[in-house]
Amino acid sequence: MYKLFLKIATRYLLKNKLYSFINIFGLAIGIASFVLIMIYIKNERSYDKFEGSENVYRAYMDYLVGDTFEAGDAMTYNASGPSLKQEFPEVLDYVRFYYFEKVTFVLGDNIFEQPMGSLADASYFNIFKYPLLKGTKETVLKDPNTVVLSETLARKLFGSEDPFQKTVSAFWDGTEVVLTVTGVMPDPPQNIHFKNNFLISFNTENTWGIFNEHQLKPNWNMNNYYTYIKTASNTNAAQLRQKIIDSDIEEDTEERHNIEPIEDIHLYSNKPYEVEANGSITRIKFLSAIAFIILILSWLNYINLSTTKSLERAKETGIRKVSGAQRPELMMQSLVESILLNMVAIVIALVLTLVLLPLYNNYTGKNLSLEWADIESFLPIFGFILFGMVLAGLYPAIVLSSYSPAKALKGKIKTSTGGLNVRKGLIVAQFLATIILLVGTIVVTKQINFLQNQPIGTNLNQIIALHGEVVSKEVDSLVISKYNVLESELENLSFVKNVAIAQTYPGDSFDNLSSSRGVTLPNGDVDNNNVFYSYHVRPDYFNLVGIEFLAGHTFIPTAAKNYNQVVVNEAFLRLHNITSVNEILGKNLKFWGNSDWQVTGIIKDYHHFGSKRAVLPMIIRNQYDVYNLLIKLDDTAISESGFTNSINQIEKKWNEIFPRSSFNYTFLDKKFQAQYNDDKAFGIAFQVFTLLAILIASLGLFGLTSYTVVQRKKEIGVRKVNGASVAGIMKLLNQDFVKWIALAFIIAVPISLYAMNKWLEGFAYKTNISWWVFALAGIVALAIALLTVSWQSFKAAMANPVESLKEE
């Protein structure tokens, strides 16, 4: 029997090619879009899932702001881990990381800069259950001056040789340490927030000269460490969190420790000093909503078209019933057709997914895949699709099998009021979703353009940051002296406009900013409640990056080498309610051990981290340490013909002065704009999937209009014979759709307004949602509907009425 059902279903779908195409194409697009989005969401939600991860938490700091504590740095103190283990029996172990943005490894004449690695306690592999290819987990990080390399880094350093127990030099901040390779681990997976390419034993702090004496034992002086704890499996996390908050282990009433599950960090945490830019649960929720909207739209199309098409099959149903077919058999026949059509759509959708996945990866910046090994984890997704597929086929099956055989054979089956209302409701639902997505697309695009076009208070065009690691064993004073020589040499190049040295620059990471609390203002007031951020630069920095002075000037060279000069920004003044620059200009601040720092200037606010964050209260210090060498190039250096030559000349000068070193450069404007990459990718995804949703809704409307015109062919013929104009008939056929879209618009406005306001809450600076956004979305939706419907209406209005009436 089922074989016969399948045969009849196949013949029917092949016979009704337009109906089959619209349904299959719409369902394939909907399913492919759903699967692509779900692949991305599954990857985002898979972060930091490993054996025992449900018992691992990251400690972080809360700071007292006014009368309440607010989430502060993602970093803690080197005493945090030992203290948490000692004070709370629920804490079984801890691991601390001292993070390196990059370290330069030297092996013979080979010099490699390797980003992302850490000092780590020996307990690392006890807490993070990642595999180890060489070495013993319990001992690889036990002794000082030992290192575990990623597989790729080991191959880069040692080639095909076995790296085990071999030595390699590591340089950071100009200081060398010789490390013994005690282990090799696989490359870090992409779905973890802390991607260590190498792990140096924590005890190496004691032998590496980059650490101050007070850092070499547990203390509460510098919160430069990431701390993770492992708890007992039966621990009540909420109770432990409250105990830690209440404990005051750091003995400071203005800050406290807190914890968060490691599995929540990627989507829920956005603190200063995060290891990497995390994802966003808000973005995930929006993409999830889009995925389900598109899939449900494709199902609504199928339901609408199938129930409308069922009127044409009324006589077939009547004959089957008269011949003895029972209602369950008729329902099964309809369900078989539905399942066959959906299965074809699923196959096409999977092919589309595999074809489009590389392009999708380019937009998302991910390396997502759909492989047989992942099928098991995708079973819930496919299960939902199959469930929806059966559910979508059930309603048309019920409608088709419910027709009276007597009425069906006499041709008196007409659309019932209930059935008509259902179809109206489905169309309203489709355009409700379409209008909401259109509003979302407009607002997301408007917000991203707003962020990118916001004045950032600097001019980063044609500036490169040059920072390599000098691996020769020279004292700091000699390296600084050579940097000064290099600075002079570069200024003499014809295409170089200006050169300066700075610890960091706009668009750089939080890692290169210092944060602190406790500043004494010139009037004697002490602020211990607020966090300020600082970094040091040389005097030419402000002019090079185009930061304007509100009052005062840059640092003044002094014969006594007095570098205790600072510049503050407007946000610093606002934070401390300083209304006149004269209250602070030329006067002294005290911080960091009560040193006196003279304020030589006040700069206008600039965005160090883009317009997504509020402007930070900033203190910029005068200091001659060596960090990034910033070079402002002229127009001739940026041209296609001159760029490569200019970089080559800069590299040549660098290598002449620092023959044993690494060399790299970054364009500041590109790095600054990279902060918006995730938002731009989200905006593109929103636009693409909105277009697909519109396409699906339009296909359904096109098909529905086609069958509506067929059903009303006699009525149109009569009206034309009685003098109705083409415009009048088109108005007759179009007016109902206009009413339904108007209703969808009225419902969509408050829903989309609420949803987009929630999304905008994640931005410190945001665009306004003007009335025209909704008007434009409504007009676009109406235009799409009218264009879709009008072609069919026009053909019906132009048809010869004799052809439709003679059939009667």
C-alpha cells in the first residue's frame, strides 16, 4: 500500500511542477538557512566544554563603584588561587595563567614570534582535561624553565625532530629564558576562550628576569593573572559564589572576588582584560530567532499552498471515498506526498549547506564544518526539522480528507470561512515575520554604519605600528638608545612624516593598558572607588595620532630627566566632577605609591576601543621605555607602487640596527576597524537571511495568488463581460493582500521596536530608531507583496473572458 502511495505522490508532484518547485525550493532554502545558522550557534555554545568543565570556574574581580559592586577585571591576583583553595573546602584545585600576547622563540638562527601562550601552574592538565601527545600530565609543568609546546609550534621549531627534552630560548620584553621542552600538546581547539599555543611552568617566574621581586610570591599588589578553580562535583555553585563574595579574602573593602562558570565565559562575559573578544548571547538569540522564522515561513508556505491546492483535488478525494477509501488512508496519502516533497527539499538543502559553508565561514570568521562525525550531535536539529515536516503536512492532510464526496463530485467544494481565515492568518504571520526582519536589518545596518562613522577623536590613517622583539643580550639602556637611533633614521626617510613610541595605541588590546584605583586629586580628595586606565608614551605621540588638546600641551623635556608628567582626558575630569581645567592643569596628581605626577595637558576624549564602549577615564604618562614604534606615512608610501618599497626600506633600517630580532607591523586603522568585524558579520548575516525570508514569503504569495486567480477565473470573466477595467480587476485581487500586510505591520511595529532596543542595549553609543525605519520596512514589504501579486493579477485581468466562461 505504501508503495502505491509513494507512486501516486511521485506522479502528482511531477505533474504539478510549479506547485512542487515553489514548495521544494522554499523548503530547501528554509532548511539550509536553518542548518547553517544552527551550525554556527552549536559552535558558539560548545565553547569550553570538556571532561569536568561543569565543575570549573573562573575567578574575577568586582569593584565598588559608589555604593554597589560592579563586575570588574577578568584578571585576579597571583594570591587568588592559593587563597581560594585554602579558604574553601569546595575548591579542590586551581590554576593560574600569566598571559603573553606573544613570545619570541629562538633556536639557533631561527627566530619565531608565537602569539598566545601563558605561564601555567602544574595543575593545568588536572583541571583542563586536554590530551598530551608527549610528556606526563602530572610533571610536565612542575619544574621551572620547562615548556609544553603545541604540535604546530614544536614542528615549527624542531621540524621532524623529536622536541622532547630539547632546549629553546624564549624572549619577552627583551629578556631571555632557556626552556626545556617537557611536553607536546595538540593545537588548541577553536572553541575555547583561552587558546594557549605554549605553556611555560609557573615557577619560571623565579628565574625569568621580567618579573619584579614582589611578584615572585603570592600577594595582593598586581591583578595580572587569570585564575581558574576546580570544585567538587556536588558543589552548590550559587552558595560557593556567595561565600566567596562575602569572604573578603583580599582584605580590601573596595573590591571582592567573584566566580563564573567557564562554560559561560564566551557568550556571557565581556569584561576588561578578556583573553579574546568573546561572543554574544544576544547575537545568538537573534540568530536563533531568524533561523526559526525562516524555517517556519517555509512550512507556512507549504501549508498555505497545500490547503489551497487541495480544492483542485476535491473530485479526486470524492472518487476515492466513493470507491471505499477511508479517511486514514487519504490522510496517509497526503502525508506521504508531504514527506516525499520534504525529503527532496532536505537533500537539496544539505547540498546547499555544504556548498555555501565555505562562503559562510568567510563571513563569520569561523572554521565551521558539517561532517559525518558531527551527525550525532545534530540529531536534535534534524529531529526538529522532521517533526515540523510531519506537522506541516498534517493540516493539509486533514483538510483534504475531510471533504464530503457528494459535494466534491458535484464540484461544490468551496473554501470554508475557517479555512480562509487560516490562510489569511498564515499570510499575516509571514509578513509579520518579514516586516520584523526588515526593521531588524535596517536598524542593524544603521547601527554598524553609525559606529564606523562616529568620530573617534584620532586620525589613524597611514600609521603603522612597528614592534619586533630584540633577541640580543643587551641592557635596556642600550636597546633604548638604539631605538632612538632608529627613530632618527626613520624620520629621515622621504615617505615618513612622523615617528613616535608608545606603549599602546587606539584599537590595541586591553593587555597593553594598566588599570588602577586610588588617585589623589590636586585638591587633596582621594578617589579609591573608580578605576582609571593608563599607558605611557613619548611626547610626539599625540601629534602623530591626531589627538587634540583641550588645554595645556604635551610633555616637556627636562634636563633633570623628570618624566613624572601626565596628560588626562575629559572623561577623567567628568569622573571627578572637575568643571574647570584650571583645577587640575599644571597641578599634581598622586597615584602608584603617592608619586607626584604633574598634569601638563588635557586631551579631548577619544575612543581607545571604538564606539561600542564608553570613553575610559585615561591617564597617559611620559615614559621612554621601548614598545610600539609608530610611523606616520605620507601619501606616496601608501600608493600601490610605493607601499612595498616603503615597508622594505623600514625593515632594512630595522635590521641594520637590530640584526637579531623579529620584525612585524600593523596598520592602525585596519586594526581599529577590526573591532567591528563581528558586528559587521552579524549585519551581513541579518541582511542575507532577511532576503531569504522575503524570497520564501514571496514564493508562497506567488503560488497562492496563482491558485486564487484560477479559483476566481469565472468571477473575473463575468466582471470583464460586464465592463470591469483591468485596473479594477487588479485592485479587486490585490486589495485583500494590502489589508493583511497592514495588519501585519501594526503587529510588527511594537515587537520589532522592543527587540531592536534590547539589541542596542549592548552598545555604549547607539543610533536612534526613527519612525521612518518602520515606514520603510512597511513600504518595502508592501512593494514586495504587490510586485509578487500584481503580475498574476495583471495576467488574469488581461485574459479573454470567453475562455473562462465557456468552460461553464
